[in-house]
Amino acid sequence: MSQWNFSFLLRRWHVVLDGLYGTLALAAVTLAASLAIGLVAGMMRSSRSAPLRAAATAYVEFFRNIPALVQVFWFFYVLPILTGIQENAFVSAAAALSFYSGAFFAEIYRSGIQSIERGQWEASKALGFRYLRTMRYIVLPPAIKRMVPALTNQAIEVVKLTTVASTIAYHELLYQGQLLSQTEFRPLESYTAVAAILIGMLVLLSWGSTRLERRLARTE
Amino acid sequence: MQYQWDFSVVFRHFDFLLQGAVGTIELTGVALAIAMPWGLVLAILRILRIPVLSQLAVAYIDLFRASASLVLIFWFFFAFPVLIHVDLGPFSAAALALGLQAAAYFAEVYRSGIQSIGRGQWDAARALGMRYSPAMLHVILPQAIRRVVPVIFLRIVDLLKTTSLAAAISFDELVHHAQRLASDTFRPVETFTVVALMFFVTIFTFSQLARWLERRLARSD
């Protein structure tokens, strides 16, 4: 039996902390961007204009059906060509994961928007509201409430996805774990610690989302 | 800066990418062979409410669903061998990580199928003198599995997508071959564009098949 020894983590806590910061920063930026992209695409998917619907469908099907890792590599190599900026792991990973996850968020928004009865739209029209104002004041508030469980599930997926950025040497938890494993010769402890920290974060996140769901359910 | 796209190099080495695709399919197949039966065992353990065993099944399912696939792959490749004193190659490590994780997802799919079958079916089987296992095997499971076939399809497609992560431990699948081709030809953009399209065509076709199956099964139900 091998001897478990986690003591090096205490000595090199700043390496872990850097990774935690990298994961949180990438997750936050990706989450914000993919929620926005998803909202626009989801609204387009449920609009009455056929070209808008088609464009959004193409986006969703395309980005949802290509592995996140392939998209991360693709953005990593394409962004410098398209924009002329230096290869940047954070920007590439954030862009790729936002488009990938945005496609999943779009489907959540779409089903939420479509779950609102037609009567709400008609009533809003009768009051003289245009499309965007109807969306903003009548349709989205109750729709988003219904979407909360699905949205928080996808948010958890986003946090898990950030580990993929380690493949282009972005300094998040998994990458820092690799670093520790190689310098301390303790792969068992390093990777177990990474897994435990990530799961801890997700348990916190899902605990928070359950509380949020319960609060929203009371106000329904 | 004007970039000159050149796909010809990629197509000249297309057979190398296809070799990678074979690796992808093999890994998906072996992971599935682990996940589908093991998931069924987990689902039944969870439903049966046997003290300790059911809780263990729930803990297993929650733990694997909360883990990032890439972390699991690294753990099984670098950490697990230290624990068991046996070296796992990239194929075994990836198949084990992805198979054991997919089992947790499959367990939830089976469970939702089994629980969607009405109590009346259990009562009828009992009235015919069937005990628990024959009732489950001959009455409940055939109906339950039929109902979840489209979801099973989507899970398989998801697994296929996830196998790409095995490239990170240098398993010879499509993405890893793409990485090697990209560094040999200095054409990463073209290579990954082609690979992205290969994945898209395969996965999109399968997802459409799942949707078609869903509509057909809904009609005949």
C-alpha cells in the first residue's frame, strides 16, 4: 500500500491557489459570455422570422455537436490569424467554451420562452408592447424562473468544462495539479486533491442553486 | 495579415486522421461495454432500497456525475496506477475513467425509464405469480428500455464527444492524431477545421437519428 501524503500541498498552497483563481476567472467569464450568447440565440430560435430561426439553429447544432476540446484547439490557433493578436490561452479558452456552452444555454432559453402561453404575448400586444419590451417585461421574468434548475445545471457543466483549458496550458486547477504532480512526484495526491477541490466547488454551487430554487418556488 | 488557407496537406494525410477515428470508435465501444451493464446494476441497486448498497449506489452516481471527465482521465492514468501498483496504458485508463463515469449517467437514464412504468404492470406481473426478478426482467425492463432508447442514443453520442479528451494523455484517437498532423504540417487551423467537421457530421447524424427514433416511439406508444 502506498503512503498517502498531502503535506506538500500546505507547503505549496500558492500553486493550488493560483489554479483556483484561474478556474474561477475562466468559469466566471465563460458563464457571463455564454449566458448572453445563449439568450440572443434562444430568442432568435423562438422568433417568428425564419432566417433568424435558421441562423440560430445552425449556430446551436454546430457548436453543440463538436467536442469542446476541438473547439478550444481551433480557437487557440485561429484567433491569432483572424485578429493578429498573440496566442492567448485565456482568451481562446473563454471564447471556445462560451460558444460551446452558449449553444446549450440557447436551448434552455428557447424551451423556457416557449413554455410561456401565447395568451401572454397577445395580452402584451393588446397593451401596445413591441417585441423586445414584451420579452423584457412579460415573457422573460416568468420564463427565467422556470429555467433556473436547467440554468444552474449548465453552470455546473461550465465549471467542469474549464478543466479542458489545461490542454492549451492555461493555468487552472488541473494544470496546476499536473505541475505539482511533476515537481513533487506525487501524482496520486495531486490529482486526488484537484478532483476533491473541484467537487467541493460543485457541491457548494449545487447547494446554492437548490436553495435558490426553493426560494423561487415559494414565490410562484 | 492575409492568411493563406491550404487544406491540401490535410487531405493528403487524411488516412492518418482516419486511423485516429478508429481509435475514437474503439474507445467509445469499450467505454460503452463498461457503462451500459454497470449502469443497469447501479440503477437497480438504487431502486431496490437495500440499506447501505442503495446509498453506495447513490454516492457513486453523484460522485462521478460531479467529476470533470478530464480530471477523471488524468486520475485514472496518473494516480490510480500508484494505488494499485499496475501500470495502465492510456487506452485502459481512458476507457475505465469514461466507462465508469458514463455508467453513472446511464444509471439515471435507466432509473427514469423503470420508474416511468406504471404500478399496474408490477401488480399484473405479481398476479401472474412472478417474483421480483422475473417481473423486472420480462415485464418492466423491456418496456422501460424501449422508452429510453432515444436518451440512450444521446448519451452514446455524448460519450463519443467526451472520448476526445483522451488526447490529453496521448491516446491515439482522432484529436491526438490531429495534434500530431498539425505539428508535422504546420497547418493546425486547417487540420482542426477538418477534424471539427468530421465530429460534427458524425454526431449531428446520430443526434438526428435519436430525434427520429423518439418521434417514432412516441407514435407507437
